[in-house]
Amino acid sequence: MTQKDAYDLVLGAIDKGEYRPGDRLVEAELAERFGVSRTPIREAFQRLETQGILARDGRSLIVSSLDHDQVGELYVLRAELEALAVRLAAQHAAPEEIKVLFDMVEEDRPLVGDPHAMNIANKRFHRQLHLASHNRYLIQQLQLVLRSMALMSHTTLSYEGRGPATIDEHRAIVQGIADRDAAAADAALRQHISAAYETRLKQGAGRF
């Protein structure tokens, strides 16, 4: 197994919530879990620490946590980058890509009562949005932002009313793209991210 393979496995486990912010990662345990030697795991840890996904806690490495300001900064950056992505998608997305996005929205409706499944579907939908921009450099930057957002401890989709609202917001974004209305797609995307951020703030204040 290469260092990249080990990196993808560790990052994937963090992204899926198998390791949460503050959890300690042990090189030998992950090597055994993934059936590899410790060297690629050690190299993956070094890369993830450089990217801020892992942090030092004494001699141990733990999954990083985000403070209040970092969360806000990520939402601001995500809104700007994804708004650009949907504006580009309104110009460049193929009809087949738009159909896939509409299909994803409808296929996700039955998942509203399952926050875990909804969270996975939400990430898949946003990834498809990014691909529809047809800008590889923008897609790379969005991957970095979403990688950091995986460090948030809970999905906002677990809170009452957020799941159904998310589906409706996703549909509004796709409708703007389908109409080739970049301004409408931009506005719908920003409203979607703003609603998610507001939910996150309420979560942090213990208002749920």
C-alpha cells in the first residue's frame, strides 16, 4: 500500500465520523486495522498533521477540533467557492449532469429521517455540484474546504426540520442551474449555506 492509499483510508475514516475531533490516533492500531505496515500510516499522519487535520497533544496525535472563529471562516469560504461553482455550472453543466442532480434530490427525499444517510447523500450531492462547474482548480479548493469541515463534530442534518429544508434548498440550486440562471443558482446556494451555518451556531449555543 502506498502512502496515498493510507492517507485516503485515514482521511476517509475521519470524514465518515469513525474518528471524531479529539480522538487519539494510534499508528499501530490503524496499521492493523487497514492491514498495512506502519510506515505508510506514519507518512499519512505527517501529511494530515501538515494539513491541520491532525494535531499534537503531547506525544500523541489527535483529530483536530475547530473553534468558533474557524467554523465561521470555513462557512464564509465555502459560500464563496460554492457560489462560484454553481454560477459556472449554470453556464457549463451538460443536460445529463443537470438531470443527475435533479435525480439525486428526489432520491434523497426518503433519507430525511436518517441523518447519517442524509449526511452521506448531502456530501455526494455537493460533490456533483462541484463537478458540474467544469473547473478542476475550483474543485480542488472545494475538496480542501470540505475536508476541513469534516472536523465539525456533528452534522446539522440531525436537527428537526433541517433535513426537509435541505432537500428543498438543493432543488432550488439545481433549478437555477437548469434555467441557466447563474444569479438564481448563486442566491439559492448562499441561502442554503447560510441556513446550515445558522443551524451550526444554534448547535454550538446549545439551543437544540
